[in-house]
Amino acid sequence: MNVYYDVALTIQDNDTRGESKAVKARALVKESLMRVVIIGGSGHVGTYLVPRLVEAGHEVVNVSRGRSEPYRQHAAWRNVAQVVADRAAEEADGLFGRRVRDLRPDVVVDMICFEESSARHLVEALRGQVQHLLHCGTIWIHGSSVQVPTTEDAPRRPFGAYGEKKARIEAYLLDEARRHGFPATLLHPGHIVGPGWAPVNPAGNFNSAVFATLARGDELALPNLGMETVHHVHADDVAQAFMGALHNRSAAIGESFHVVSPAALTLRGYAETVARWFGHEPRPRYLPWEEWRATVTPDEAAATWDHIAHSPNCSIAKAQRLLDYQPRYSSLQALHESVAWLIAHGAVEAPGL
């Protein structure tokens, strides 16, 4: 389906005296509209991506288990076709890829692929049938940083099951794109932030009580010297990057892109800034790792270790250049919105607010 927009162009018309005059002309600009099937479109990123797709005029089909609602209501969802499917069960029966193919997509956006076998199953079903497959990856494809900010061409040295599996998916999809012509693009978000869920906090885990500690002006213990980094991104900025890849298909196919805020945060700087949001001077206390981990639960310690061992700090220069990615939010702006939501919904107690 095609739509035409009537836009004004300015043309410089030079006369014989060397003078120039602006001449207004009218032009019809043609933009191709597509049928987009999004797998797992009701989550953090889909909450923002689906309305963007609808507002751009695309026909959207959301494939999900049908168990959750978007984190933010939007009128655009009334124009989205919903297909209920259990991906794991249907993949086990060899049916899921066929189901997606039979929805006749021009574009498939896969938000919830976590196994290489899942990626292979989908690619084989879609080969020769789609214009573009957009895969949501993760910056965990990188292990510990060597030179920062980390660029997309840095060697892959992932650790941990999640990062290792996502790196194998990336390698497979890029090989399919570059050697076999399958139209795949990978977008790798950082720590996704937005109203409706708890973000990675200044201690590197997901315990919202850390924000309450800072809101009271109490002392906060941090591991080591607090100089490890975390790299957040607002969910709507991730959605923006997916739209950029969709609309810059020729530049995006066969490529991977980091999708993060313009700058990472140190745990120390993050904690100090949040304390000042509540009118307090920061009161950090730094403990050696083994001593610090004894102050939190095993799950919190594991989450913190995963984040500080990676200490991500990723470049977005490639996405800016090829996808026109221009994140609206800094890390702190995205986190401020998220913490405000937690306070408004009673998940964080903030005295005096």
C-alpha cells in the first residue's frame, strides 16, 4: 500500500545576475506502507513501537500469548490485529514460523527470540517471503569492555547464558544476511527504562527500596568504589531506533546497532544524582565486593554482579549515522520519569512528596 504526502520543496533558482531566489514547488512524496507482524509486541518496547507503527500508517499484527497489556494505553491499539500464540509450544511442533509466514508480513519484528534454534526456525519459514526481519538483541552480546565507548565492531566475548545465546543469534542472523541475502537487522538495547517497571538502580540491581533510601537522605552502600557503569535507554527511544531501521532498510540490513542513551552512568554518579533529586547531599559508603554482597539478598547480589562485571558503555554513533537515531532521553531523564512513576504508584516511598 502506498500513501502520498504533499510537501513543499525550496529550490534555488539562479538568474543571469548571479542572484538567487527561492522558488516554492510542490512535490508528491511516496512512502511505502507495510504489513508489520510484531512478535511479543505488548512488552516494554512494543508499548511504544506499536503506536509508532500505526501512526506511520503501517498495518500492524501483534503476536503474543495474550496474557499482558501494554504498559501505556494508546488509542492506536484499537487498530492492531491480535493473534494469540504460544511460541515455545508451537516451535516444538514446528508450526510457529509457518503461523507467522501465513500472516503475510512485509516486515517481522521479533522482540522475544532468546535461542538460536528459534531464530533458525523463523528464518527458514520466512526465507523469500519478507522484506525485513528486525531482531531485538542486547548489549550483553559484549562481555567486559576493553575500549569505551564500545562500538558494534568490537570482538564478541560474552559471558553468562543470556549474553552468550544472544551473541550466537546475532552471529547466525548476520551470516544469513551477509552470505545468503536474508534481510535481517539486529538492534541491541541497553537497560530498558520507562514508566511501569523498576529500572536498574544505583546499586546495579532491581530493588526499588534503593530509591527510597536515597529519597530519605540515608546512607547507601555501593560495591567497590562505585565506578562501574550501567547504560540505560528509554523504551520509546528503542522504538524510535526500530522505526529508523524500518525506514532505512538498505542501510540497516546485515548490520547490528547499539540502542542506548547518549552516555552511560557510573553507579556513584547515578546515586549522587538521585539523592539530589530529593534535596539531599549524597551519603555513599563504599564496601569491598565480598563485604557488600553480604548486605543484600543472593538475587540482588547476582543481579549487581552481572551489571558491574559487564559495566556497559556503548557507542551510538553508527545508529546515529545510518538510522538517524536521535535519542530523546538521557539516561538520567529516562530514570527520572521511571522513578516518578514508582513514587506515584506507591512502589517507592518518598517523604515530603
